[in-house]
Amino acid sequence: MPTYILLSTLSPQGVGTLKANPDRLKEVNTEIEQMGARVVEQWAVLGPYDFVNIVEAPDEKVIARVSMELGARGTAHFQTLTAIPVDEFLALLK
């Protein structure tokens, strides 16, 4: 299944929501699964992003829906990247 990287930055509203209800983070992961994708790994990070999520989805349409649905809530901003395994990338160069 294709892999995507979701970089997210919380809005002030999102920070407030997470502070008031830390379990909300895991609830969102369940919602992502209901949209047809799956969070494989998740990290809270320091720097310009608050979270790095490794997500599997069957195709670009599903991950686009995930990004749009989550972004429309106004609690975070997302940047979605397609991830290509290094061995597959190297095979493209041959």
C-alpha cells in the first residue's frame, strides 16, 4: 500500500483542543482509519511542525480526502508528501 507523510502544525484552536483532551489525538487516528487510511507511525516533533505521521492509504484520492477532511476542521494545517521506498527509488534510476 502506498505510504504518505503527513506533516501537521496545530492551530491555536488545535492546541487548546489537545490540551483539554489529549486522547483526541488517538481519536483522530481512528477517524483516519474510517476514511480508508491507516496511521503507521506518529511522532510529536519540535520545529516548524508539531507532528509527523506515516500513513498508508490505497491511493492519492484517499489521502487527499484525509488531508482535506482534517484541514477543514481548522485545528491544524497539513502538508502531505508521497513517500517512495529508497530501494524502489534506486530501481527507477537504473
